[in-house]
Amino acid sequence: MEISVVIPVYNKQEYLERCFESIIQQDFYSFEIVAVDDGSTDGSAELCDRWAERDGRLRVLHIANSGVTAARRHGVENSRGQYIVFADADDCLLPGALTILHTAITESKADEVIATYDDQYGRRHDSGWRGFQPCRQLVCDLLAVRNSFCVLWGIIFRKDILEGCLDAPRQIVEREDSLMQIKCLMRKPRVFFIADAVYLHYEDVPNQRVEDLNMIRIYDNELRATLQPSWAEYRSAFVGHQIKVYEKFIDKRQFHVFREYYRPLRRQLSSDIPLMDRIALLLPPRISYLIVYTYKKLLKLVKR
């Protein structure tokens, strides 16, 4: 078995048929789908089972609700492929995706190959990077919450490099994919970028995830521990990451987070942190809100 496509499934019944169909119709010769039902209550589990009865390439694993990271880990641990491709249950693989990814990783001899992706509005998302890229650059990009490249889906991984990377605490429900990729990149794998679009990501799909300060504290501790072997190299980027998350709270007018968690960051500012981020942290939260809000509005206008 060459490729295992691992799909965590939790209450995505209305999207599953579309997702499975896009994978079953791939032209690749050796793959399986490992759908991990994470305690769904909407009929997703039964739908997965019906598809598994129709096509032997699809296997279903049922687990008690444990969160998306645990579901992915369970899928990888029970996979049979040499390589792993992740997909979300509300997204699709584009035609020829598995062939493109498998060809790229076998020819380049990389540990992971990162492609590009499209969204449902017809936009292509492309970092512009090609060939092998240094892991430090990719870690810093993720810490800056830019996510200019595919983080988890739209990628093919050599299975063995994922060992120990899917162990984030259950409480982490946002950016868990970035954390997993950072854990992987800290091992200094050979990462190869290609121009091909292999994935269709549906933006703005509703979810019930809530990002609160308790989760952020746990996330920061896990991220700090992950970066610790090269802490001197990544300390400023880690502080920059915390500021970016703070700005997200401020944009939601959750001003209390400064007093309860982020005030000590003011003592950690250095010149290698972007000026606008330093200003956003140094100003009172309600004034920072006006800057963050205006900046995001201007950014949306530019994208149009």
C-alpha cells in the first residue's frame, strides 16, 4: 500500500459524500481511505459504514469523541500506507491529486511534499515557493500566523516522520494543524514544494470550536516545549506569534485578555518583531482595536 488518506470525521454528514467521491475517483493505483469517526452524533458514522461496505478501499475506525488531533493520530497509527495524506471531511481532493503527490515525493526523495490548493470561490492559494525549502523559514511563517502554504492537507508525508507529532492536548481546538506541522519541522525533514493544486478547501464552513484563554495557555506551553531545542533561534518568533493571537482577540473586542494574560509580553519586545505588532501591544487594547480593525479592512480591499 502506497498512500493512506486519513480523514477525521465529526458531524460532517452533509459533506462526506462529496469528500469520499473525490478520493474514490482518484486515478492512483494503490491507496486506502482511513475515515476516523470521532464519536459523531449526526449520522456521519453510519454514512461512513455504508461507504465502506460499497468500496473496500475505505476503512472506518470508530472512537469515542477525542478531538481532531487524536482522530488523526488514530488514523495514522492504523494506516497501511508508506505515505500519509490528510483530508478534512468537508473538503475534496482535486482530480489526479494522489498521482501528483506520489510522483513528487518519490522523485524528489523528500520527507514531505507541499502542493497548492484552491477554494470554492475559484482562488488559487500558492506560497510561491518551489523545490526544497529550509525548515526554519517554514516554522517562522507558521509562528507568524501567515499560513502562506498548505499546513496539513494538500501535503504528502512519509509516514515515519509523523511519529510523535500528533500528540497535542485535547483542549487545543485551533491551529492544531500548525502545531503538528511545527513539531514535524523541528525534526528538520526535507520539505519540497510544487506548484500543482491538489486540494479543494471549502472556506467559511461553520464549526463549534471556541478559542479561549485556557486553550491559549495550553497551546503556548505546548508550542514553547516544541521549540525548546532551538529556543534561542525561535524566541522572538514565538513572542511574535503570541502578539498575533492577541491581535485576534482584540479584533473580537475581547479586551480583557491583555490584563489576564498578555501584559507581560511588553517586557519581551525586541527590534526584530515587526513595528506594527509592537505598537499594537504597547497601546491600550481599545486603541489597538482601531488599528487592527482598520488594517484588516484595508487588507480585504487590497485582496479584492
